[in-house]
Amino acid sequence: MIEGALVGFAFTLAIIFVLEFGRSMLFIGDFTERARAGARHASVVNYKADTIKNYVTHNSATPPTGGNGLFGLKPEMIAVARYDEGKETDRLTVSINNYPLSLFVPLLPAQWTLRPFKITIPAESMGHNHVSTVPDGKFSGLLCSLFWEESECPEKQRADSS
């Protein structure tokens, strides 16, 4: 009888540990993905700190009315930074800081702050539709066709004007 109680108690603790560990891994994976999505949005679409914070917390550039974001994220938990703006090494960093994670175990109230989730990626178009040039200064035909109609292509306009 006592052996059963001890084994049952140890088994219950093991199950609770596995569940809590799995839940914390879920948060780590999801927050890393949210930070990555915010950095990608900032790099490719729009670099505005408030917009990025909304995108990380609500998965939308504009926040819905009322309520916290995904998993209880708040915009004040998000930090956005840009380094070497305008240089070749231009990059963006999005981090999620100070997220409080509570244990789900009954009768054991514990809470700790998860480590910061920090993603740094190079800045890309930053929302601008620019076209790269080839070394001789002419627009690449492929890039020209991606961004302009044939009649609007700067290369075509230069050839027509000369």
C-alpha cells in the first residue's frame, strides 16, 4: 500500500514535469517564431517600431481593440532596433523580453521570466520597390520585367529617348 502511494506520487510528479517542460518548449518555439515574423515584416514590408510590435503581438499591423496579443504578449515586451542604417551591414533586431511564465501545477504557485527571444536579420527592401542595377549601370531585363510593365521599364525608356 505504501509502495503504491510512493510510486503513484513519483509518477504524478514525472507527468507534471513532462507537461510543464513541454509547455515551456511550446512558448520558446512560438516566441522565437513571433520574433522572427516581426523581424521579417520589418525587413521586407515596413520598418516602424509600433507596427512591428503590433505584428509580433497580434499578427497584424493594426492591433484589435482591447485585449492582449498572442499568449498574453504586450507591445511593451517587444524591443525593436536597427543598426548601421544605410550601410551594407544594415540589420534589424526584434526581441521579446520579460515574459512571465507561471507554472500550471495546482497548489504550487511559481512564476519565472523567460529568457529574451532575440532575432537579428539583414535589412532588405524596407518596403521600397527598388531595382538593382547590373555593373554597367543598365537595369537587368528580368528585374525590369518584375517591377514594371515593358513600356515603363527605365531601360526601355532610355533606349527610346536616345
